[in-house]
Amino acid sequence: MALRFGSDVSTAKTDYGTVLLDQRSGIYWELNPTGSVVVQTLIGGGDEAEAVNALATEFDIEHERATQDVRALVEELRKAGLAA
């Protein structure tokens, strides 16, 4: 399932990852390069399995670890009300 950010969330790629701005609260979220790969895959229309594969390939980590990381990030973004 693709990740959809609310209309009041802005994203910007940086040299170090991705920055999210919650315009409702003014809070910035800075994602490191691994978080950036996950978010860019999901907002690009990929599902969580594709994000896991992208993360595992890009950073040469085990799929189990990548799965845990993707699930944790997606859950955190949803709990914060940034994504659906």
C-alpha cells in the first residue's frame, strides 16, 4: 500500500535524506538516508514489500531487519498523523 501524506505535510529531499514539515504544528521531521529510501519508495507508489527490498538492497541489510525498520517508520508516521 502506498503511503499518502496529508495535504498539510510537505516533503523535501536534502543531501542527507528527506525532511517532512507538518504545517499544522510547524514540526519538522528529518529522515536519515534509510528513512528517505523508505518514504520515497512508498510515496512513489510502492508498497511496504518494495520499500523493504529497496532498503535491503541499498544498504545491504537482511530482509528481516529491513522489514522491522519499514514497519516501525510507517507506524510512527501514521501515529504522528502525517500519513495514511
